[in-house]
Amino acid sequence: MAVLSMEAYENLQFKSDVYFKLQEAEQEAEMTDQRYSSKEVLKAMKGAIGGE
């Protein structure tokens, strides 16, 4: 049995989530030729959080 602090556990969960999201993005990139510029991505992110 391993014991982790809450902070260590949350950090591990965050890293796992990021890794999973990157894997999903790589799979999607392999299935489509659609690409977005950094400006398009930034605009979409700002729109999603109400920044623009």
C-alpha cells in the first residue's frame, strides 16, 4: 500500500489528465487533416471562457 499526500495525489491526477488529453488530440490529428492556427485556438479559448 502506498500513502500520498493530497497535494501529491492531485498532482498525479493532473498529469494523468493532461497525458490522456494529449493522447486524444494525437488520435484526432491522425484521423483528420483539419488544422488550426494558434490565433484560431486562442480566439476559441477566449470565446469559451467569455473573454471575447
